Amino acid sequence: MEMKKRISLELRNRTPVEVAELVVDNCRSSDGEVEGLTDDFKELEFLSMVNVGLTSLAKLPSLPKLRKLELSDNNISGGLETLSEKCPNLTYLNLSGNKIKELSTVEALQHLKNLKSLDLFNCEITTLEEYRESIFELLPQVMYLDGFDAEDNEAPDSEADDDDEDEDGEEGGGPLGDYDDEDEDDEGSEGGEVGLSYATKGGLPDDDDEDDYVEEEEEEGGEEEEAEVHGEKRKRDAEDEGEDDDDD
């Protein structure tokens, strides 16, 4: 499919000014030039033109908000000064798999002051002696070359970082109420366990103990009644004996 037609399809009933990301990988540029892109794409932040047969960037329109540009697996061998003129705010540029051979070709990227990540993997320039050291010296603003910094530390995955931030936000935002509920449940369960333990160890009377207590009270009551009966009987006996003495 031709690049111009592919871009038209990718619009999906949107106007160019409404498009922030555009991917036209694996389509065809009829003459090796950028086709179908205009200055109307002024809100574009991410553009991917992988394996489209580009040999030149001369017809790239002005894209002032473009931050990420994917140009891997094309036939670009020079003319990189166009990027600093048309895309001054680039932070990420992938030129891997192109025909870049000399350091002088890359020197044109010095004017991209915000460029942090540059990929030249599978370009002939990578076979030069002290290639990495030379690039970092030539482009001091670049932090990552071919995915690694000057200390051979791998570049972070920006998409993964964004996902992590989203997950942290979700974890930090919603579960506060759940956390309180869990505390209350824990307190309740601990209270239940203490009460059960206390009851098991004899701290609280069970039904059998209450029955025993009632029986003891009944037994004590019966003994008191029996004692009163005996007392009254002794009293009557004593009175009877007194009457007998009076008769005598």
C-alpha cells in the first residue's frame, strides 16, 4: 500500500490536527520520500515509518510537537539536518537498519538539544573503532545509544514505567477503605478468639457450670430449711418438758 493512502486510512475520520500518534509501518514510498504528511499534523507526538523504503527526509513536514520518531529499516544515508529543522523537540530517534556510515552524518543531530535516546543498531557506523565513545562525545545530550548508556546500563522502558505509575496510583487511591475494613475485621476476630480462649480456660461460666451453681443453691436452701425444722422441733420439745415440770 502506498504511504499516502495508508496515512489517509489511519486518520479514521479524524482531521490531521487531532492525531497525536501515527504508525504507517511496512507501506511503500513511491520515490523514497515522505508522502501524505503535511504541516497540518502539528499535534503529532509519535510517528513510526518503519520499513517504508525511505531514502530521504527532505519532504518531512514541520512537526513541532514530535517527540518520538521511528525510522528503522529504511535506506537513509544522510540529510539528518532536516530533523533539527522540522522536529526540534525530538527526544527519541531510531535509525537502526539504515545506510549511515560516517560520524559526520550523525553530527547533524547536535542541534537536537532534547535528544536523549538514539538507536543506530545495524548501521555500518557501528563497526567504527570506538564507535560508542565517539557518539557520546559528539552528542553529549544523548543519554542512551542503542539502548544503553555510557556505563552500559540498559535504558528503562518508558511504557513499563507508565504502567507502573498507573498501578501505583490505583493501589494508592482506592484500597484505603478496604484497609480499614480489614483492620476492623482483624480486631473483631482477635476479640472473638480472646473471648473463646477465656471461656475455654474457665474465665466464663458455661451452661453446665450454671446448672451446678443452681443445684448448689438449692442444696444450701434445703439444708437451711432442714435446720429450721430441727430447731423448731427442739424448741417444741423444750417447751413440752417445761410444761411437764410445772405439772410435777
